[in-house]
Amino acid sequence: MMTFVKILHFFGLMLGAAGGLGGMMVAIQAKRAEGAPAPALLALRPRFSTITLAGVLLLWLTGLWLWLVGYDGAFLSGAFIAKLVAAAFILAVAVAGFLAIRRAKPGSPPPALLQKLGPLAGLASYLAVALAVYVFG
């Protein structure tokens, strides 16, 4: 059972990364477009935000399950707490991005704050993975 949960955990990592990178590529291409970006390009934004949020939620659910079952919820280290803080930041950005894109009018750019938080979430992702390798590797 734990092997299956680990597989789901890695699948969540792939979903989150794919959605985040895809959303970043759409944003870069939309900025480069002369005039209004193509509607087909902008139509990808909600899909990528959904993929990102699904991946991050799957990571949280399976990660907590692995921690509770595999480690009995024990305090592992300060590095583990730092990983959780980075992961919480990623979750907050994923939720904010999902909601902002759902509320936005079609074709409108994402809020300026999200344009700044997106790259920080990418850095937090690297940090979370590096800390996970350190703590569990």
C-alpha cells in the first residue's frame, strides 16, 4: 500500500511541475505576443492552473499520509519543517492562481502579485524537493 501511495506522491509531483511549467510558458508567450495573445493560448491558463492545483493537493494528501503512516507523525527535523513551509507557500500560490484565473475575464492578464509569486513558487519547489531528498534520502 505504501508503494502505491509513493507512486501517487511522485505523480502529484509530476502534475504540479507540468502545470507550473506550462503556466509559466503560457505567461511568457502571452507577454511576447504583439497585440492581444491568441485566444487558444489564453485558453490553456485555466487548464494549467487546474493541473497545478491537482498536483499540489495530491502531494499534500499523499505526503501527509506517508508521514503519518511511515513516521507516526514524529518530528523529523528542522529541515522537514522548512520543507513543509516551502510546500505551504507553493499550495497558497497554486490556490491563489487557480482562483484568480477562474475569476478573471477571458483574455485579461493575471494579477501583478501572481506574476511575482509564480517564480518564487518555482524556487520554493526546488527548495522543497532538495529538502525532501535531504530528509528522506
